[in-house]
Amino acid sequence: MNKNKNKEIAIGIITGIIATGVGVLLYLTYVSIDQDLSIATSFDTIVAQERVGSLFTLGAIPNLLAFFGFLKIKRDMRAKGVLIITIVLAILMLVYKLL
């Protein structure tokens, strides 16, 4: 039973990482289209403006969909994994902003 819980949490963590990556790519695509730039150029611009924290914070919004989606289909351990990765990301962004 414990192995199954760990597997479900790991699936949630992986889902959270993928959802954050997709959110970052969607945001970069939106900014790229809006300014007629490539995604790489948009990312370089965001790094140069020191807005990486904001990029990843906005990129984490799809984690909400994953979290509530898992709760709706009664996959609580997977939702816990998504919540864990969201909290880790929030702590990393806090540390990034403070340094």
C-alpha cells in the first residue's frame, strides 16, 4: 500500500513539473507572438530584465488545473504531488527574489 501511495505522489510531482513547463512555454509563446520574437529571444529578454521569477510563477498556473482535476477524479495522492511541486516552486521563487 505504501509503495502505491509513493507512486501516486511521484505521478503528481511529474505532472506538476510538466504542467509548469507547459505554462512557461505558453506564456513565452504568447509574449513571442505579441512582440514578433522567437521564443528563445523572448526568454533571453525576460532573463535580461530579471523577470525569471515572474515567468515561472505565471507558468505554475496550470498546476491549479492539474490539482483540482486530480481532486475531482478522487486522486488525492496525485493532487498532493502537484501541491508539493507547487510549494517547492514557490519556495524557490521566494529564495530567487530575495537573493
